[in-house]
Amino acid sequence: MTHHTNTNDPYFIDFPGRIKEIQAEMGTRNIDLYLGSRLRTLSWTADAFCPWRSFVVIPAEGLPTVFTFVIDAARVADDSWLGEDNVMGFAPMGGQDQIEQISEFILENLKNGRGRIGVESGMSNYLPEGWLTHYEYSQFQAALSGCELVNAHTIIDKLALIKDEGTINRFREASRIVDVGHQAVFEAIRDGGYKKMTETEIAGIAALAMRRAGSEWEWSFTGGNEIASGYRTGFAGGACTPASRRALQAGEPLMVDIHAMFKLGLGDHSHNYLMAPVTDRQWWHANNFVDIVTKTLETYRADMTPSLIAEKMMGFAEERGFADYMVPGFEHGIGMAGDEWRIGLNDGPFPYWTNPDHVYRENELLICAMQYACPEEGIGFRYENPIIIHSDHCEPLSKFPLGVDEIK
């Protein structure tokens, strides 16, 4: 736990300072206590991975308290900067179930058992977001009858948008680990090594190499490492596909999208291959893809917006005659574990989606995520890479060379 107190540690994050920032925002919004339920909120406030249903209670002053399933409470307390006094376990027993236990704790931390409680309610395209369910909301509302529940998740979203140095360094290390995984895959498949291999084997080669390099988890909830070969790459660029038992074959594309986690910082990078023999038409698709990714990375910078970038890129694709193969969208959000989906605040025309006119600021960190898909020809490519937004450019964190490599 030395990184929690050692300010010279490159991965140090001032978690007590984060809590004070949350409490200051609570004060401006007249919120007496914050009940967080999203995975991203647990990661950002507790610095511990909470895979079981968990909550964090943040009072107006003092330290937060995490509530998680009892079987994982000791481990979470050991990992977190909060320690065992501020991590509680709940269990399906009288007075120890999460609703009753947390409600009693909340009432003890409110003056006269009354006040405004900030909660996290909404929707997401991302399954394990952690919004309060209808049942949970109803039960908390009944148990906290003297309180008003108000949606307040934008407090966390606003504060988590700009990344501090320790967080950025965690992402840098996670991306370095991903590059180790890609190198291992390349060495395994080159010179005909891919023959008789399956997508699941490719996923395992990457996973083993990244674990050896220090990765804690192939964190994607879409199947860990996402591998697609042949016609499967044409499913919107092999979008979010778990590796299948399909064997790799000559004359086909291969998409390798792998994930690493380091201290809750996330690495995510896709690389693409063509297995020889490669046709001129396949190279046409591949060159289109590499060129538009290159142009997109050259366009990201502070003061740009998603819609401005999309307009420029679709114009380029139309000029080159491959606009029909570009899947709409050039990015998705990224933060510590659980904060994968939306970019920015919930202030766009479609609730709980990224605002297309969100203005990027320095030290935002997001995934440049592009998908090229031609299902009728059984070919597609994907590019994903965490990038840091700077004043006049973006910085891709994975350094594995951009390109579509031919494997003979």
C-alpha cells in the first residue's frame, strides 16, 4: 500500500484530495451525503477492484466507507487506501443485507436522519455500469423516508474527466504491457506459426505474455481479449467479439484486440494482420484503414469535438470511396476500471451518450476506437488505443506500430 502515501511513487494518486473535491461539489449542490454504486465510482474513490455489487458512502466530511459482498471485503480493504475500518462486508442475514446495513449507516451520518442524498441513476451501453436498479432505488427510498434522493453522478464524471499524473502513468504502464502482448502474438504467428492455431490460442498467448509483464486482468467485459479471424472481422470490424475456436487460415484477415490492467489503469490496443496470400483488394481495404487512422490521430487535440473529427474523417473516406465501410464513431471513453463508456458529462442530445459537441481539454484520456467493416467481402479491421489529449496533438499510449502486417 506504499503507493497510497508515497508521493514520489509515479503511480501515486491523492485519494483524500479526490474525496475533498467530491465533498466540495456536494456542498455547492446542497447534497448532504453521496451514495455511489457505479464500478467507475468505486475505482475512482477507493482504488480497489470491486467485482461484486458494491457501494461507497461519502459523507459531507471525513472518509468514505465502502460496502461490498462479505467474501471480498477483506481483500478490498487490503487493496484500498481506506483500510479495514472503512470497508464493510454485507451478507444475506438480518441487519447485514446491503439495503438495511447501508441505510442505517447513512442515517447515522445525517443530522437528525434527514437530508439530500446523491445517487447514481441512469443507463449505459456498457452492461456492468452499476446504476442503481429500480428495486434498489425503491428499497433505499423506503428505508430513508426522511431523505430526498437526487441524481448526482455528474459530480464524479466531472471530476474524473481530466487525468492527474499518477493516473496517466498507470495507463502508460498498462499500454506498455499491451505492447508486450502484441509482440508475443506477432512472434508466435509469423513464418507460418499461425497454421493450426485458433482464435482462443491467440488470446491465450497474449494473456500469458501480459500477465508475465504484470497485468492484473484482461479487463474487457466483452470476452477478455477480443480476437476475430476471416469473415468474423467483418462484423463491424470484429467489434467486441470474444475469441472463438475458429482456426486461422491462409488468405484471411486477423484482428487482435487485447487488454491489460495495471493498478486499475487500462491498456487497450488493436492490431491487424493479413495472412498470405494477400489480394490487391485486401490491400486496398487495409491501406484505406491505415490512412484514416493516421489522419484521425493527427486531428485529435484540445478544442476539437467528436463531431468535428467525424466530419473531417467521413469526408476523407468519401473522397477515397470507402465511406460505406466505416462504422460510425471514432472513440469511446476510458478511465479507471469500470469507466469505459461515455466521454464527458451527460449533456448531449441523446441522454447518457457522449455529447458530439463535447470540447476536448488537455489531459483528457480516451480511446481512439475505429472500425472498418466490409462483411460482404469477409474483411474488417479495428483500431483501439488510449490517447492523451494535448494542446496541439494527441499522444497514443500503445507504441506498437500502426499498420496491417502480412504474415507468410
